[in-house]
Amino acid sequence: MTAPTQRVPDSALVERIMAGEEDALSALYDRYAGMLYAMLVRILKDTSAAEEVLQDLFLQLWRGASRFDASRGSLPAWLLVIGRNRALSRLRRRERREILEDPEEFSLEAVPSAGDLEDEAWRMQLMQRLRSAMATLPPEQKEALELAYFEGMTQTEIAARTGSPLGTVKSRVRAAMQSLKQFFDDGTTRQSGRS
Amino acid sequence: MERHVNPEDPDLYALGALDGEEKQAFEAHVRSCPACARALDAARQRVALLGLAAPAATPRPSVKEALMRRVREERIPEALRGHGAPSRQPKRPLGFSWLTPAFGAAAVFFAALAALIWMKDLRDNGRIQELQAQLAVAQSRSLQIANAAAETDKLLGAPGTMRVGLEQQAGWPSGRAAVLYNAKMGMVTCAGWLPAPPSDKSYQLWLVPMQGAPVPLRVFSGGEWNEPVTAHVPPGMAAKAFAVTVEPKGGMPWPTGPKVLVGGVSQGE
């Protein structure tokens, strides 16, 4: 893709963070805080808790920027994964449930590039299209997917919550993910087509 | 790809929905199967993006202020460790106890001297970092301007490029802009002038397609608008108009604010 003209790449900002430049952290915060905060509020349903996690997330980036390898991972995707894991861990502590995955052990390299999320216009288009795609899912599929993503529930837990048979829940979650996989495949193709 | 596991399992695992035997079987398989490990990486990417479906929300400005304060607070102990703080050494008994007060006084003197030197270093380092930051910003800005000029040249020379004038709307401060759009290339360049928006607002440029919702192109604040900027849309999108609206700072996925500049695409262009 042709790089938009008014954007310093994430990788350059991360390098500047490693050099101890606070301005670079500030720029990345301005770029991604809104996106992350929206997700954290949706998971935690508590703006104060979401703000705490958001702050911790960027503090983790400040302390551990050297772990970021731009050639192998996408910073916004990493922030979304770590942010979700942190929020779900906090939610589970609140609900005294088992923590399934230690977010600190999650490898940055496990999140490959996810399209050009650095491009604000592209990111906003993706958000809009993703919301539309979610809205077109059958209600029971959407519910199952949201319980899994935003509340961190397993299929068994979703079955217990909704009172649906486990097999039915599995079918719903699989069908929802299949629809979204198609959506992302189309979106990635479109993004690649701009290269 | 050979189907080693159920094709949906990587997504379900990344989502955290798999449990029990299914989860154990998947983990055992992925550990020994590079193809499925790659499929899991791709699934993690997709699942991460689901977070973008959350309704828009904006953190309070105080969150960033607190973050930057914590960052600055962390820097001071780091600097202390690097410059003035004494390293921890095991205690070693002195053979001449009468020397202890003298050493104590000397230690206090040198500690004070080290602190003074450290404070001066901090000031100098701060100034150097400030200048480096200014230089990086200037270099980045030069690159942006050069890129914008190159993009504009590219558009101007391409067949099918149309020019659309954006006119000021009643009730808003004076301003105007022009858009160069090439549907085949999926490329838009815009240049113009607008006064700085209120501090909590941004300008946002939209493409209004012949069918469907407006497509967000770029978000602007302050004087950035004075230089050409380029955005991209899916190639082949027929434009009905272009518009600039006033939106909450950072922009919105769809227009919510008043239109400041609007330009319709003439039929036949």
C-alpha cells in the first residue's frame, strides 16, 4: 500500500520509545487509545477499570518496547490481544473464575501483521465494516460470539449461560467465526489490493 | 492447506472458546504441526480485530496525563541507578574504626557532588532529547511533504483523474479545498485551507459514494489541512460528492457533525 503522507510508522515510534522518547509513546497513545479503550469498556463495563487497564497497557509498552519486532508483528493487534487478555483476567478475578491464559506470557510475535491498522482511515473503515458484519449475524450467533470474545467464555460456559445445548452453541460459534473469517479474508484482500 | 484439525478450531482456540478435550487435543496437535501453528497465528490476528467491533468510546484526557506522569516518574529512578546511586556491596569491616567519621563526611560530600553532576546531566540530556525530537519531527514533516507532492503528481498525470472543488457551507468560517480523485486508482488527494478547529474537534474528509454510506478518508487538525494529503479507497468506487465535517477529536467511523465544505461530482466526470 502507498503510505499515507502524514503518518510516522509504528515501528519508528517504537524505536523512539526504546530510545526513551516520551513523545513517541504519546503519539502511539493518541493513535490507539480510543480503539483499545472502546474494547476495554465493552469487556469490563466499568470506565474506571478500563482506564486503569489502558494506562497499564501503555506502561507495559513503554517498559517492554524492545520486544516489538515490526517485521513480525502488528503493534495494534498486539495491543488488542494483550488488552483483551488483561481485561478478561481482571473480569475473572472479579468473578473468581479461572484465568485461562497468562497475558504476560503471550508472545508479541504470535500476532502477525493485521492489515494496515496504522492507517487511521483504513482502521475506521474496518471498524465500520466489522460492526456492520457483526450486525448481520443471526442474533444467537452474535450473542455466542460476544460472550466468547467480550466475556471470555468457553463454549461450555456459553451453553450454561444461555441454556442452549452444548452442540448448538458449538455450531453457533463456529458459524459466526466462519462468517467473520470470510469478512476478514475479503477485507485483507481489499487492503492488499491497494499495495 | 492439509486439514490437520477442524478448520474452525484455530479461530475457536484463539477466541478462548475451546475447552476440555477439544482444547487439549488442539494444543497437542499445534505443538507438532507448523501448518496448524501458522493457522493459529492467522486466527489470533482475526480474533484480535474483533475488539474493533466495540462501540466507540474515548478515555478522559486525565488518563493520558497520568500515564505520562508515571513514565516520567519511572525515568528518575532509572537515571539514579545509572548515575548517582551507589551500587550495593557487601559490608566489609574496616580495620581502623577512627576513619569511619572521615569516610562518612567524604561520602556525603561526594554523594552531593554526584547529585549535582547528575542533575546537570539530566538537564543536558533533556535538551539533547528535545532537539533530537524536533529534528525527527522536521525530517518526518519534510518526508510527508515530499510524499504528498509525489502523490499529487502521480494523480495529475493519470487518465480519469477528476477535480472537485469543495465550497464553504453557510454558517461556518471561511475555507475551501479541492479534491483530485481517480476512481480507478482508488486514490484521493486533497488540498485546501480551513481555520484550526476547536481543541476537542477534528475535521474529517469523506467520500460520498453513489451508493452506500460515506467513506471516511482522512482526519485533520489545525494547520495540517494547508498541505495536500492523500487517502485511499477501494478502487472503482463511484463518488457522488466529497465533504468535510467537524467531528470529535480523532474522527468518527461515520459522519456525525455539521458539514463545513461540500463539493458534488459533476455528471460525466
